[in-house]
Amino acid sequence: MTTATPEAPSSEASEEHTPITVTLKILRFNPEVDSEPHWESYDVPAQRTDRLLNLLFYVKDYLDGTFSFRRSCAHGVCGSDAMQINGINRLACKVLMKDLLEKDGKKTVISIAPIKGLTTLKDLYVDMDPFFEAYRAIKPYLITYGNEPSRERIQSQADRDRFDDTTKCILCACCTSSCPVYWNDGSYFGPAAIVNAHRFIFDSRDDGAEERLDILNDGEGVWRCRTTFNCTDACPRGIQVTKAIQEVKRALLFKRV
């Protein structure tokens, strides 16, 4: 009777589980003691398969309990842990270490800072109130008039496809806080608010398109967009944000939804 000899793990598989040490360079700010933000560095053990969020937990749990950041579901759905990672707006729970590691064994240093355009309350924790005020202002809910229907409001697949892309928004603010116009003037509605207006403006069951278009026709509405595509590049859900904004502009120009 012969027994099978277990195969040796491949070099690639063993590399995945080899512990490494990376340096997190985090922009810290505590309004109770700091006059302005400052950088602090932490050496953190990690594996290639770790999410960056795991490393942030390590800093808070083992190195500095005063470190503050938002997080919730940790699966890229809640949008809570949006931050600048190496200068790019991303969700910490969706970023894998293997995509950030330096090549040829060089030391990896990852810079982490709060998203821009919103007031930093503490460390990576920003004031989201202005962001949600803009979101609420565009009436992000179905508006209907007349008598309540006696049966389900039927919608064709084509009608549903018309706004499918903009239903994916998780309100993480990655797009809005990547917008240069929003950085310079926080009164601009911002990409996320316009994306959520788009979701209802082009919904065949909704009767509130004209109301929302009037709101976005304001001086702080869609006409402030400079089509830099920062918002599209930053969206962790892959929404064609700039395209949605242009479609709202065309609807205003031609009064056609």
C-alpha cells in the first residue's frame, strides 16, 4: 500500500502567509491638545492578505488607544471607513496589503489621512453633517402624486437599467471629498448628492424630477462641476459619477428625462 506524499506549498502560497512589517504614517489631530494636525508613524505586523482596516485596528488596540477612525461593516457596503490612502480616497476595508507593498523587499510606508473638504474632528474622523445636508436637500426618496395605485407600479427592465448605476452609492463621500470644487467651496452640492438625485430623476415611477432639477439648477448645483473625473476615479463602487452629472446637466438643458 502506498501513501501519497503531500505536496510542498508553492513559493507563492508561502509568501502570502509570510509575516511582514509595514509603517503606517497617519495624520493625527486631537483638538483638545493639538493646534494643528501632525504625522505619527507606527510599525505594524501584517500579511499580504490583510486589509488595511486590520492594521488600523492593530494600531488602536495595541499601540495607541486614543487613535480615532470610523468603521462599521468592514465589507465595503457601509462606506464608513473612507480615508485618503497614499493620497487617494479609498475604503480601508477594501484595500489589501498585497496591493500596497513595495517591490523587491523594500520597506513599505503607507500614508493615511482624513478625506478632504470636511472638517476634521479627530484623527481620521470628519464632520459628515454638511455632506448629509446636501444629500437630504435633493430629496433622495420616491415622490409620487395623485391617488395611491391599486396595484404595484410596474417598471420595465429598460426603465430600471436607466438608473441602475446610481443605485450603487453607499454615501461614503469618497467622490465628493475628491472634488476640487468642493474643497474650495463646501456649499457645492457635490457629486454624491447629484448621483442620488440622478437615481430618482430617471426613475420612471417618480414624479419629482422637475423639483430636483430646479434644486440642482441652483448656483451651487450641477453647473459647478468642472468634469475633472476625480469623483469617478475615487468611487469604490465603480459608479460612473461624472457621466451621471452630465446626464443631469443634459436633462436641465433639454428639459428631457
